Amino acid sequence: MPRRLLPVRLLGKQVMDNVASWIWVLIPLAAIGIAPFKMWIRVKERQIEAQTSLAAEKSAQYASHVERLEARVRVLEQIATDGGIQTAAQIEALRAPQLTESRNNEPV
């Protein structure tokens, strides 16, 4: 049985009918698929917020650590540039409170 060729007009109409019938299926599927996508976006936003707060906390810790290191470097620079007599007196002055505290903590 020979195959009949459909006129171009009729063939185009069949294709359009096929696409039109699928559109009515795809629209609800797209609407249903948006909900999980929104949930995924919310999860990603929370992850980014958590990472941001963690980074800010670490930054504050590093800043305080740098301040302590700068203070120590200032003391070391002062020790290196001061005369020996002043430095020895300052070291002894720092030791004196430690010695009195250790003597006060000893049982009598």
C-alpha cells in the first residue's frame, strides 16, 4: 500500500496540535517544579548567611590576635632600642608582682 503524502498545510497543523497538547502538560509540571527550586534557593541562602557570619567572626578573631601581636612587637622594639639599665628595671618591675602573688598563694 503506497504511503500518501500529506499536504504541507495539514502536516503543519498536526505538529501544532501536538505541541499545543504538550503545553497543557508542561505548564503544570513547570509550576510543580518551581517549589523544589525555591526550597533549594532558600537552603543556599542560609548556607551563604552561615558562611558570612563565620567569616566575620574569624575576621574579628584575627583582628584581635593582630592587635596582641602588635603590642608584643612594640614591647620588643622598646626593649631592643632602650638602654640596658632601663630594660633591666622594667623586667624586674614586671617580675615583682609575680613573686608577691606566688608568695601569697603558698600555704603557711
